[in-house]
Amino acid sequence: MSLEEKNAENQPEFRTDSSYAIVAGWLILPAIMMILNIVAAVYIVIAVNPAYLDTYDLIIYITNIILIFFYFFIIYSWIKRKRILPKLMITAYTINILSHLPVLFMEGETGGGSILPSVLWILYFIRSRRVKATFTN
């Protein structure tokens, strides 16, 4: 038996034919986080009056409007199992990291430690065999 055949036997089999495969395993956590991101962005856009915002806060407000559309595109890609989804999620987590950097540098706080989990999820979407097996369209 060759080394390749032994490796093939040791690889876990992912059942991705189920409609629930898009949220199977660890994928449930980023799916929940994406829904919470949409809720938070919509809340900010609805609850805040942009007329009273200074320049920095207005940029954040406009960014949230753009992110709502981006997050809905991610959800659509997720449901349709688009091959581009891992890249979209890496982009979303990178945006999350970049949005926390000004707070980190100005106030010395990371806003609840959002940078490290985002880095870990980026690594997950890059390396996960389940992700590669699930999002193939």
C-alpha cells in the first residue's frame, strides 16, 4: 500500500450532500456571527441619526451601510455554497480586524478581544478541509 493510499484512508469523510452541511461542525459559529453582524449593522444604521455625527463617526455609519450589503452577499454565497465564500469570510474577518485597530492604538483596548478570534477564523477558512469540501459551486 502506498503512502498516498494510507493518507486517503486516514482522511475524515465529510458528508456535504446534506442541506445542513453549510453549518455543520465549526461552521455554525461563523454563521451565527455573520447573522449577529447583520443585526448589529442594521441596528446602527436605524438607531443613529447621521446628521449629528462627526467625520469619524459618519465614516463608520457609511461603512455599516456598505457592510450590510456585503454581509447579505456573504449569506447568499453561504446558502448557495459558492466557492468564493472562504475568501469573502477572510475579507469580513480582515475588515473586523482593521476596524478594531484604531481603538487598539488610541485607547489600548481591543473591544472585547475581537482581533485574536478573527485571526483564528481566517486561519480556519484558509486551512479547513470541511470548508473546501462544502463550498464547491
